[in-house]
Amino acid sequence: YGPYVRPQESGNKTEVRWATLTDRQGFGLLVIGLPLLNVSAHHYSTEDLTWVMHAHELHRRKETYLNLDYRQGGLGSNSCGPRPLPQYLLMPEPMSFRVRLRPFTASDSPWSLSRSLPL
């Protein structure tokens, strides 16, 4: 989460092969994109970020909200500048993508697991 004047989604990582969420004991969840995916994780829900007008209205949640997306549209909406170039627009079309989710323990290596799981 970036502390913008008006809260909004932020922190999306693109072209992610794999990502992990872990607790303090080292237990976690491995996420593998098939082929690649976009990932972000926050202590605020998408609704929290959408419906509040100011950062001081946000209340950090105990839960972690994990967002997995195949693609996200580029910035630009004519309200703060030009629209994205045509080659960067996301147009409605049939699509599919897969993710693999695997829990792991503190003794596991997420990197090794990401390499050993069949695609």
C-alpha cells in the first residue's frame, strides 16, 4: 500500500513467476503463475481502498489480502493525462490462466518447490 492522499490500489508486481506469503514461523503459501501473473498483497481489502476518501479513514486489517491477476490495465484515464497507447489497452476477450497454490513449512525451500512442481 502506498500512502496516497486518496487511497487506491498500489504495489502490483508484474510478470511474476512465483511468490510466497509466510508467517513468522516460516509456514506459508507458494503461488506459481502458469505462465506468469500479477501479484499484490495488502492489509486492506480492495473495497477498503475503493470506498474511503482519505488515508486516515483506513484501518489496517489483521488479514492479508492476496490479489492474483492475469493482467492489469495501464495507467491513464484522461483525468490525469492521456489514455494508454492502443497496444497497452486491455480489451474484453476470452482468456484463461492457471495458478498453482501449494502450502509449505519452514523446512521447505519455496524456490526448490517452485522448480519441482509439474506445470
